[in-house]
Amino acid sequence: MAVVARTRAELSLNIEQYLKGEAATGAYSAHKETTGSPQLVFIFPGQGSQWPGMGQELLAHEPVFAEALSQCEQAMKPHVDWSLLDVLTKEQEQALLERIDVIQPTLFAIEVALAALWRSWGIVPAAVAGHSMGEVAAAYVAGALSLEDAVRVICRRSKLLRRVSGQGAMALVELSLQQAEQVVAHYSDRLSVAVSNSPRTTVLSGETAALEEVLHNLEQHNVFCRRIKVDVASHSPQMDSLRDELLSVLDGLDPQISAIPMYSTVTGALCTGREFDATYWVRNLREPVRFASTIQQLAEGGHTLFLEMSPHPILLPAIAEGLRHSQHDGFAFPSLRRAEDERGVLLESLGALYAHGYPVDWRKLYPKGTCVTLPTYPWQREHFWVETHETTQRPRGTHRNGVPGSPLLGEHMASSIQSGVHYWETVVSTATLPYLNDHRVQGQVVVPAAAYLEMALTAAKETFGAGLHLLEEVTFTRMLVLTEEATQTVQVVLSDTMPGIVTFQISSCLSPSPSNKEESEDRANKIKSKKTWTLHASGTIQLNTDEKPNTTPTRRGGSGVEKGGDPWVALGMGAGTEDNASFPAELNNLPAGFNLQVKETISGPTFYQLLQEQGLEYGPSFQAIEQIWQREGEAIALLHVPEEVLNQANSYQVHPVLLDACFQVFGATLSQTTDKGSSLTRKRGTYLPVGLRSLRVHTYPDYLTGALWSHVLLKSQEIQGDQTTWTADLELLDTQGHVLLEVQGLRVQQLASETHNPQQKELSNWLYTLNWHPLAPPAPRHHKSSQELEIVEAHIPKVEYLQSPPQVGTWLMFTDNCNRAAPGLQLQILLQARGERCITVSPGKRYEQLDSEHYLINPASLPDYLQLLENVYAVDSPLCAGIVHLWSLESASTAETTLATLETAQQLGCTSVLHLVQALSLIGWRDLPQLWLVTQGTQAIQEQNVRAGLAPALLAPALLASALLASALL
């Protein structure tokens, strides 16, 4: 076994928990084969694994990795006009990663550097293989190409590809290689099979129009298709135009016999290395990638361990499916994962390799110490504290056997004073779980209800062992909203109530996230002292550790497909009838008669557009619905787990994206028939789950098998006052009609903020015209004040509230106190002349109190606003008389507008106003002050007026949004 830990105490705890049979974070164990050491393969993928910030941690802390990148940069200089290290480390240079002639050489360098780092740790491959452009890195690591020749191939190849950008397209289809070749046979000069990734998935590539025609026909026959976000048709006839030039620029390559065996995904055979001349790299660009057959050959050759060299794993699912299809044992591991601790992921994979029998030379990673000369002077006996490195990386849950558990759950702790109580605590944010960014309710990132169910299922499994545990009487109490500025600590609690039954509660509280270490202790202590837990979900779990997940209820069998003259039938896809041409044959596995009464078919994109209009915004990671067939009170949907989360799906019991997609289908049952007979008009408002009677998993989904089905049947409608509750049952099924999961009594309600004032909601949708009316100036005042005051008043219109009696409390003014001509300073002088106290706030890099009446804050940091309000208006301080926001007046004029000034204006205007309103809603004051937003150039008061610049114009919609937000929050 192997254990990964950051401290000695954590290591000791993990080992102790493992020995006790408890969940141990970072523990890996497996059975070693007795036939010898397993054979390891380095896999080098093609394009698609890149992400901003990749490699930065290793570049800073791993000298071998940094040296390899430096060598690649030196070798690239004759071929490129950009810097590899700048692209990886400088934020302003990372926009270049959108260019194919930058991203491909950059990925080559990352892959080469990862291989060098692994080899420095003593991890040496028995064979290598590459996928498309990844073969260049594989050839270099194998020793067949020198670094100069490999860099020449990848740089010249990618430059030629940039020339044909925008002229083609690619798409993933759920067809075998033979089926795909049949499909493109009639388009031989326009389309090709580009990639055979696994026995059941291929990639088509070529002209956009021809590809769209083929995809349309495939979708009509219920073949899963997904367009790939590229505009270059690699491995297609479009590459023929580049053949001669690529041969010319690569002339003179000097390939050598490989030091490490390399399996070619062009020929599908083992290579000597001498083949990698200019002609081979033309074939690499033009011919299909035979990755599936290469994996099969490697497995048949006794290779059982696969390690992907990439910033993020993209080939692990294809490797796993290939091994399973060929009935060979094997395991695949990543080198890095997007936005995760880079060295931590490497060590986890190293531990997994060791646990599966790979002979790790630990001396490479932990060399022996050397003798040092004793000091020649007396000990001074001074104590120097060594600070431990703090990290915001969330703990990862694990099962008892050390396999990583749900990323949502965190670290398992048993209560020392309450028998039968178990805790899990982790930090949930869009940084640790990026896919949550794609689940928004009325513009806010919200943790889906499905995530709470996943937490409960995994907690039960980790505590009581595997089994088909039943969730009952689940209530979703309150939404958990995530922001970029603050993270949430989420805690799951299981409590024994009686034999076989436990209760669960899921709660959260705000976590401190200071921008620098100097602020951390003070702010963390303040938040801890005010820590308030909010309950989000609760329910009971009926434990069932006897039932095995290998028997599932089945709908009535028989696909009922009649094979006739349809050319697509030859591919084994089936065909529809004339009366029901749009209805898939797979639905015959569902309740009898359903396919005879389908009222309407809704495509996935159309359905998600309808949901967005109702305030439910689902990004790519949560768009799992491909098609919906609907009738009144009932709907069935075809689901595919989005590619964005497919690689991580097996880390969950039931991935929240998949379960949330089942809940989304509920919305299709809440339809209204219009006068024209269309049911696309949905119930107005945002409907969210509030509870369910039971959830039972019969078999955990296999995310790599392709299509799944969600069937929802509306059961009842209950109206209490102005609140309507809808109840439905739903099922998740596979393509054979097996029920994988069923939910009974799922309840949804309209979002509370919409039901409180329906009249106001209707008014907010009206179209308004803003009219300005002149206001007569007040009578002149006589001051016994300085000349300076009189001059100041000459520059400020005399508004009516300046004539009113002084306010009780302290004014808070967001202005630039350094500018003597600034309106904010002039207003401050006027208020002080009336005997009122003013606190000014200026934009800065971080929170800082300059003196008793002047503060600096970071406009983009929500915690800075909270700390400002807490310090200025402490318990023994005067109340807030009002808040005046004038930062938007600092925007540049149109003539001075640049990208940098627009970004600054956005922070000083829109961002700061939003954070100020959020802080006021979080501070907990009983009486909230008035807030004035002072602008210039955002409104045309007279016909001849024009707006002063782009930045002020950007603030106008922000003011409306802030007003709506304030009405909801305050």
C-alpha cells in the first residue's frame, strides 16, 4: 500500500485509519501480481488537455521539470516568435493559447517535461504511444527523434494547421470504426474517419457542410453525436493541400532506432524508430488515429499500467473502455489534473502505481542524507518556529480500500464524544469544483440539490460499506450560493437513530479567503467568532448492505425495430415508422403506449433556452439532455454525460450532473398548451426541488456506455395560498430498459423571491422610458465660512438635501481623497461644514486603514468591504448616516479608453457596487442606510447630451442590476 500525506501527523492518522478499516484520505492499496513487475506505458495525448496556469507549480518547485521546459524553449526559438515560459507564467500572454500554432508546441513541451520528471523519480516506461500530435513527444521520449527534430516537427506542423483554421470541423460519434467508415464512404473526398478512440467511439473530420449533413442523418437515427470545438479538420482530405509543403519543411529529419519501444497510432504496429521521417509525419497529420487498436495491442503484449502525460487527463476513459472491451486487466492514471495541486496529483498516481506492483525506487524521491560537520561554536539555544505551509486544497474523500471517493465529501471524522456520529468537512467553491460554475439560478452559482444526495450516498457507503442504501424523507431547506470572492465550508453529519437507520444533515458556513497572508489571521479569527451554520439538506438513510447492485428491474423487453430498406439499418441503428419517424426505437423499452401518444419533441438546446428564460442557466457541464419526448404530465429524455465532466464521473456514486439532468426533465412536464397547440410555453417562474420521498439506486451508472434515459411522470399538484407544489416520480434507465435509479415523490416549488410579490415581478418586465424634469434651485444660503468653501460650492450644484438638518451618524464616501478637484472631496467639505463626520474610502491593492477617517480597500475583494463596515461601524460607533459611491467618476474619457482603463472602470464601477450591496446584505444590520450611486455621462438628460465614455455607459445597466439585487437581498 501507499499513503500520501502533507505532514507527519496526517500520515500517522491515515495509516491508523486504514488499519482500523476506516476511510483514509490518500491511502492506496491493491493486490500485486505474482508473475513479475507490471509493464508501464507512457501515453502522450493530442490537443485538448490545456488550461490557464498549467505547469506553474511544477515550474516553480521541480527543477527537472523547469529544466526540460527551458531546453524546449531554447529549441523552439528558431521556429516561433513567442516565449514558451511567458505563455505558461504571464497572464497577459496566455491569450496566445487560443492559437493552434502556440498550444500544440506548448503541450508538446509540457508532455516532454512531465516525462522527464517521472523518469527522474525512477518511473521508466516499458513502451510509449502517442495520440495525433502526441506522437511527436512520444518519438522524442522514446529516443527516435532528437529534441531539435521533434521541435521542428511540432512547430512546422502547427504553423501549417493555422493556415487552414476555419475551413473545417470535427465531431465525436458513437460508432465503431467499421460503422464510421461506412458512413463516410459516400463523402470520401470531403470527410474522413479521423480518430478511433475506443471500440465504440470515433471522430469524423472534414468539410463543415458535409459533416453537418452526416450528423443530421445520424441524429435522426438516434446515434449520439457531439461537435468538437475546433475549426481545423485534422486527419481529413483538407490536409492533402499541406502534404507537399510539410514534406519540404521536414526534409532532412534524422530518426534513430528507439531506445524505448513505441507503438504507432498511424500504422497500429510496433515501430523501430527509423520510420519517423518526413513521410511518416505527413501520414500522422492525414491518416486516422488508430488509438483503440494500439491500446488493444499494448494490452495483448502484457502492458497493464498506463500513465497519461498531460496537464489534464483526456484519454483515461478511452483506455479503460479499450481494456474492458478486450477483457484485459489494466489501470490508467493521470499526471496532472486541471486546477488541482500538481505535485499532489503526481504523488497520488505514484502511490497508485506502487500499490499495483510497480517497483518504485524511493531513493530517487527521498535520497539519503549526507553527513555534515558539527558546529565549532557553542549552541545558542535559540528557538526558531518552522511555519507549516498552508493550502486551500480541499481534502479528498476516500473509500475504505483507498480508492478516491466523491470530491464533494471531504475528510471523514468520527465524533469522540457522541457515539454513532460521523462528520465530513470540506471546502466547496468554483475553484475546487469548476463544473459548478455551469449551474446558476437567476445569475447566481448554486450548488445543485443533486449534490446533497450524492454526499449522503457516499457518506453512507464510506461509513457502513457498499450497498443499495435508501434515502428517505429528504428536505432541501435553503440554497447554497457560491461566489468567486468567498468559499464555503460544507459539513455532512450522519447520526445513528436506530439499528439500520441513520439521519443526515448537510450545512455550510462562510470560510475566510484573504488575499494575502498578512490579513489571514485577523480576518479568520473574526469569521470564526461569528461562524453561523446554515442547514441546506436533511433526511434519513435506510441502510441496506445485503442487496448487491447486480440485479435491476427491467421494463418490458423487445426493441420492436423493423429492419428494411433504410440504408442506416445496415449500421445496426434501427429505423422509425412513417407515423412515428422522430421517435427512437429505444423507447420501446419504456411503459407500453408511451410512444403512441407523444405530443411534442424538444431538442436539448431548445429546452435549455426555455429554462434560461425561467432563470435556470445551465452551462456546458450541466447540459446532459440531448432530446425530450413530452406529453401532458409525462416526459422522457435522452441523456449523455457532458464531455466536460466525463473524466471525473467515476469519482462519484451518481454524478450530480447526471442526477440534476433527471431533475431538469421535470420541467418538461410543467407545460401549457397554447391556442395553436404548441406546448413550448412553460409555467412562468423558477422552480427548484424542495424535497423527495425516497431515492433508491439499483445499479450505479456506467458513464462510458453512452446513452441513458430519464423518465418523469407528474403525480400531483398542491396549492397553498400563492405557493404551488408539484410532485413527480422519475427513473433513470439504460438503453436496455434497466432501471438504474428511481426517485419517488420529488417535490418542486417556485423560488420564494418570485412568489412574495408577483405584481412587482410583472412590473419588472415592463418597458420603461426615463424622463428628466428640471428642479428649481433652493433659496441661496448665507455662510460664515471660508473663501475655500464658497469656491467649492461654486463647483457643486446646490441640491436640496444639503439644506436639510445634519444627519445622525457617520457618512461613508467612496471617492479619491487625493484629488483636490474631485467632487467627492468637495462634498466632504460641505458635509463637514454642517458638522457631520465623513469617512472616505479610496481604491487600493488591499485593505488598509490610513488614519481614523481614511481607508483603502481592494475594489474586487468582497471580504474587504465586510471588514470596512465592521471596523467603521463597530458596536460603540455612530450609526451610518448614508453611503455615497463616487468611484465611477474616476473613469477615463472615450479618447483615453483602452483595455486596461475599461478593466479598471469595471472594478471601480460595476464590481465595487455589486460587492458593496452584497456586503450590506451580509453584515446583519437591522436598519440599512441609504445608498447613493453618483455617475456622470450615463444618462442623456437633454436631446443634445451624449454619454461621456464607454466606462460610464457600462455602469448604467449595473445600477439597474444592483437595484434589483438590493431589493432581493436587503
